[in-house]
Amino acid sequence: MHRVFHFSTQLNDLRTTMKLRALVADLHSQVHFLDQGIHDEEHRMGIFDVTNVAYPILARTLRARRDNLLTTIRVLEGRVPEAPLEGPTDHLEPMSRSADRPNVAVERVERLTHTTKRC
């Protein structure tokens, strides 16, 4: 008999894809902050050669963390589908059309709640 996992998600699921993309974007910003910290520590100490014995321990630690995050980003980007986000988009309207009408937000919420009530 095959085991059934009730809490597993599909990789092409819209919500999962959006969460993965948000996570990757957040990790990229963390990598940017780590790069800035490495740069600041190297300039503060005046040592830029990683092989130098006097290379700052903080910069060395930040480099290791940054490298781990970059590896994680590569793995997560491999799980994000290359195609555009899939899912029901018939409730979305272009901004140019919706900006002409003042109650567009209310209409969208009503449509979304009506859609979820049918499900």
C-alpha cells in the first residue's frame, strides 16, 4: 500500500510558487546585507585577502553564511517553475481599466468572496 501525505504541496501550485519566489527574494536581500557587512569589515581592518591569517573572523563568518545562503538560493530557484505563475486570473483586471472606476476594490472583494463561497 502506498503512503498518502496529506500535507504535501505541488511544486506548480500558485501559492507555493509565490512563497518560493518571495523566499528567494528575501534571501537575495540577506545576501546583499552580508556582502555589505563583509565589505565594511574588510575595509575597517584593511585586510582583503581571505588566505591571510589576520583576515577578520567576522568577515570569514559572514562569507560562510553568505555562501550557504547562495547555495540555498540555487536549490530553491531550481524548484520554482520557469513558466509564469499559473492559476485562475479571471478575477484580475488591468490597472488602466480599474483606475477609471472608484469602487473597483469593493467589486474585486465581492467577486473573490463569491468565488470562494462556490468552492
